[in-house]
Amino acid sequence: MNSASADANHDQGKRSSSRRPSGRLAWRSTLARHGTLIALAALLLVNVLFTPNFLHLQTLFVNISQVATIAIVAIGMTLVIATGGIDLSVGAVMALAGALAPLIFGSELGVAYPLLGLVAAFVLPLAVALACGAFNGVMISVLRVQPIIATLILFISGRGIAQVLTNGNLQTFSNPGFSYLGTGRVLGLPFQGWLALLIAVLAFWVVNRTIHGRHLLAVGGNERAAALSGVPVRRVKIGVYMVCAFLAGIAGLVVVAINSASDAARNGNLMELDAIAAAVVGGALLQGGRAPVFGALLGAVIIQLVKYTLLANGIEDEVALVAKALIIVAAVALQQGRRE
Amino acid sequence: MGASGAPLLSMRGIGKSFAGSMALDGASLSIGAGQVHGLIGQNGAGKSTLIKILTGVYVRDAGDVEFEGRALRIGSPREAQAAGISTIYQELTLVPLRSVTENVTLGYEPRTRFNTIDWRAAHARTRTILTGFGLDIDVRAPLGEHSTAIQQLVAIARAVSLQARLVIMDEPTSSLDEREVQVLFSVVKRLKAAGTSVLYVSHFLDELFAICDRVTVMRDGSTVADHPIARVSKLSLIADMLGRDIDEIESDGMTELGGGTNDAGELVFEATDLATGPRLSRLDLAVHAGEIVGLGGLLGSGRTEAARAVFGADALTGGSLRFTGQRTPPATPAQAIAAGIGFLTEDRKAEGIVPHMSVRENLTLALLPALTRGGLIRRTEERELVERFITALGIKTSGMDQPIRELSGGNQQKVLLARWLAIHPKLLILDEPTRGVDVGAKFEIQAIIREHVERGVGVLLISSEFEELVEGADHIVVMQDGVSVGRLSNPGITEERLVREIASVA
């Protein structure tokens, strides 16, 4: 064979091999790219086959109302993770906001002016949540405390404050206006489901269409480069922790509204882990630079479905925790594959 | 055994492809025992891939590797080390918080009878090796307290302590100053004298002529030339790397900047007695529209600090800075950008690219405030603008939405240059604009800079390559220890004069 034809052959081999990777590789990359969706489909299938009454409307409602709070917090967490940070205080902020609301509309003034009391019961707890977020943000961006340590402060003290405010008691109440947040229906589906969807759409829009989103991703992707390109790094960081805490505050109110009772000890307990898990399952990278908002929504659905599947089939909570851990491991493994 | 005997390492017909695209195709490399062997090529020529195959990071698809006369079969960097092949990476892979001794002996510590670490022996062994390098430092002190150069030598000491037969150095001088480079060279010579071979990968051709015995040139995944260094010229090496004709390159000159031919316009900025701290204590500098002012000096002489001060990235502690048309000097990068100042940073990876973001998002990062209305990014406009720059600068990318990390170094640098050209700068601060990019991209980048200087942009140029400064700048301000000590003007600057000025005692 002369060298010219050898070259030609060689070129051909090059072209065809670049056109499509080998079968196994393609299968792996498909799994990596659509792993979350495949997992969701598998979960649904298992439930349809094994879980009694899974296809009832009531099941859907229960799951939507549960998943909404995880999703709302997970979206905030995804934004924080996109900057390379983490927020451990979301559960505590939920408890704090949730404890405040009944105190406000249940107060003398709140009873005397019900409408004012109701509005204040939304506005004030969320303002407190924003303040918590600002505290986290300032600690991290101005005082340069590591995010995991900075948010640990409120993780510990926030729930404590909430319990002090309520004397550690369960506060039950009857306030149909406030409870709409947790029990209302719009077009036949739970209100908080719509709320979570709306927040996701809004967050997606901000991340992908506005300068704020671009700045967020730039700070997470390379903070020094972003700063030297004129990105206001501090403002971005403080802002993102405020948004995360605000969303946690909303979730805290939703939980209280669902139960018509506020329990500062349990509201949002372990939510930080669910939210981080949902964000990671949804494709967030812990080193920052990526904010898959709808991924977080999907991640929340998966986390919730796993919980529900195990519960509905009579498996203990402790085992459910292990299952959750396995999901996170699988998600991280898939991410590693993706990076290759 | 000298160069005449059987080679220490022989790689033949090496092929490797990633996801269907060929990275190496018929690459070869042969290194004699006790030889210092240079390996050069443009970015993307396949040097790194070849080295990673040699050190067990990648597995080759085709070809043979023989080391010390036997077929080499390794599957991991650790196995390569055990076989006698050590690598000193561009990014140092040491533990800065642990002592020098621990870094040298990590994983191979001498043991006492009770199987605990014999620190006395470990310190002594480390000290012996380092003394051999002409280095007298406290081996018990944390490594991080020493300079980058010393850390690099410690990395080499580690390789020596592991009885390496071949030490691979990947761009070892990229963060060293002139004196430190000389220390490194003397260590390389000692290694050679002790019979250890060195594979020396560098973009700086002058270094190859200083210490290498042979040089191998790679292009497009193949080995295209292999010469004894004594028989080649710098120009012919460049010609090999580019695959171009020597005469063609010669007529074009070595740089495209055209110093001394530019017509200076009105004053852009003027700095008097500028200071930001111990590393920048007294700088006098002025740049006019349409001229290139170079900052000459050694690493650590305050060149980068000067750039940061002018850009508002460091707070001023003294002196004055006046920009034409601005009442106050910029206090933050954002203000500097708004005032029409661009700053192409020296460290592309750490301070330039945002790796996860696309070419488009990286390119418009600094311009973004001007591209938004009410917080909303005007996307059609953004795409048009990016498209224009990709065409104008010849950026090689599969599309503007490709992540920038997938581009070659030269193309990343073009995107970053475009990031600053997009703001329509009055002043461009370029810190090592062509470092770490291949020769072809270097010419292109210089030509782009030239074009914008002709349109009236003032350029402040920092470069460790004297050639680039001497041929490229209209004026050179020379710095020593944070102080500007002299000013040279083109035409008339020679490398000799610049070196004399830099080395002069103030």
C-alpha cells in the first residue's frame, strides 16, 4: 500500500469515528445527560406497579403540597451553590418565619385588624428572613467567613430564637386567610405547587436573561476574573443569600399554613439537606458556576417521590434516609461522568 | 553512557484520540541518557498528551514505548514514578502547609526500627539534596513560606530523591524571575552531570538554546523535527513549529506590534509618584492615544502592581493619577471600565476566563452593563456583537455557545482581548498578552493590538519577552523594586540597552 492511500484510509477512519462515538460511550453520555429524568421515570413506574392507590388524585395532591416547600428552598439553594457557596441556615430560617406569622396575626392588634394582621403576617416574617440572608451574605462576602461556617451560626441560633419566641410550644390557630397558602387550590391543584412553579420560572428568567444572573454565574465560575471584569462581587453574594433566605421564609410560611400550626422545633428540620440533595441531583456543581433551576425542581420531585414511595410501602423512616443518601451518591457519580 | 549509546527513552508511532478526534498521530520521542531534551510546539500540537501518556495519565491507542531498553507498561503516575519517571508540573503539586522535608519525602519516608518515620534521616536526606542544588534553606519550615522558585526546586528535589532516571519539566520557568531561572538551569545541569535525563517543555526558545542538547518539534499531533540544538537556529525552530517557510517569517519580523512607528495623540492618563504599597512605591508614567508604552523590568519589579493601580484594582497610598476627561481616577474595576480602561490580566486561568461560561458570555462580561436595559440583557445585540468579534479576531470555536475552557490557550486569549476591545477602550492595559500562546496566535494577537493602536487606543504593555517590548513599544518605562527608574524611546531601543537599564543600579 502506498503512503497516499494509507493517509486516505486513515482520514476516513478519523472522520467516521468523530461522527459517532462507540455504542457504550453514547449510552453512558445519555445516562449522564438525562439521568435525572430517567430516575424520575423509573420511580414513577415502580410506584404505579407497587404502591397502592398511587394513581389517585389525593396522592398527587399530597405529593405536590410536600414537594413545593422542598422545591422552593432548593431553588434558593441552587442559586447559592452557583456562587460556590452553601446555606445551612434555610431550615432555621423556615422555623423563624413560620413561628413569627401566627404570633403576628394572633396578636391583639392582628385580631383587631384582621386584614392588616394578615398582611403583616406575610411581610414581617419575610423581612426577617431577608435580614437573616443579609447577615449570611455580609459574613461571607465582607468578613470573608467560609459559607459553611457563616451559615452554621444561624443554623444553630435561628431555630433557637424561634423556639424562644414560641416558648417551645406548638402554636395552633385557625385563620382561613393565612391557611390558603397551604390548603388553597388553583385550577384544582394545590396553591403552593403553583407558587413553586412560578418561583422556578422567575428564577430561570433571572438567571438566563438578566445581568444579575450572568453576574451570579460569573462570580461562581471565577470570582477573581469576575471582579476584574467589573462584576460587583459583594453585592452579588449578599443578594443571593438574601434571595435564598427569602425563599426559605416563604417555605416556612407554607409549612405552617399546611398544618394550621407552627412547631418551631420541627418546621424545616433537615430541610437544608433535602434542599442541597435536590440541587445536586438537579445538576448543580458544588464548586459553583452553574444554576440549573428546573433541575432543582426535578431534584425536589425525586427526593419527595423516594420518601413517599418508601413511606407508602411501609418502610421505616431510617431506611428512607439511607435511600436518600444513595440517590445523592448516584447523582454525584453521574456528575463525575459528565465532567469527563 | 553518553548520547551515543542506546536511548533511555524511545517512543514510536504513538497515537491517541479523544472522543473521535485525533490528538496524537505518529508522534515519536527519543531521549538519550544524561541528556537535556527540549520539546516544543504550538498549543494543541500534542505535547501535553504525549507527556501524559509517558507518565501514565492517559493510555495510548497505538505505538511502543521503551524505557531503559524494556517495554514500558504503566497505568498510573505512581507506577511511572516507580519506573523512574518524575514530572514537575506547571501548577505545582506540593503541600504548602507542610515542611520542606515532608514534601520531599512524602509517601517514601525513611523508617526507624519501630516503623515510625525517621525524621532525623529524612531531614538529613532532604538537606543533602538541596545543598547539592546550592540551596540552603530551613527544611523544617513550611514549604509555603518559600518563594515559587524554591518550591519548584523542592519539587525537583523530590524527583531526585525518588531516584528518577527521567525528570519531566513542563514550563518550569513560567513563574520564575531571571535569577531564579539561572538557579534552575544550574540544577538541570547538575542532574545531567549525575546521569539523569531531563525532558524540558517550554515556550521560551532562548531557554532551549541555553540548556538543551537536542530538541523535538511537534505539530498537529505528530513529531515533525528532531535536531541537535547546536545545528538549528531559533528561526528554523519557529518555522518547524508553524510549518511555514523561514524566509517568509524573516521578512515579517518577529513581532507585529510596530514600535516607533505609531503617531501619538492626546494624553490618555498620567501618573506621578504613584504608590499602592511596598511593591509599588514611586511610578511616573504617561500614555497617549495611539501609542504603546511598555513596562520593562524583572518579575517582582512592580509591573503588574502598576497595572492594577491604574485600573483601580488596588487603592492608592500616594501620588496622583489623572485621566483625561475624568475628574477622579477610578477606584474600582467597574469605574475603570466605565471610564474606558481595559485590563488583560497576566494569569489567564486565575483572573481571565470563567471556564464554565460560553465564549459569548466570557466575551461580553465587561461590556454587560452597556448591553442591558432595565437589567435585561439585549440578546440579539449581544449575539451580533460576539459574531463580529469572532470573525474579526479569527477566534477558532465551534460556536459562540461553546464553553471557553474547550478552546486552545491562544483562542482563549483572543476572547479575553475581545472582552476588552468590546468596551471601546481608550486605554488597554495588556499584562503579558502573548504568554503561553503559540507562535501563530502570538503574531495574530499582536496584529490585532497594532490595529487598535492605529485607531487611537493607548496601550500599556507589560511583557517578560524583551523582544516584544523592544520591537513593539514606542516608549519603555523601566521599573526596579516598585520604582520607575528610566524611560527609553523607539526607534533606537535595543535588547542590550533595555537589559542594561533594567540591571542598572539606581
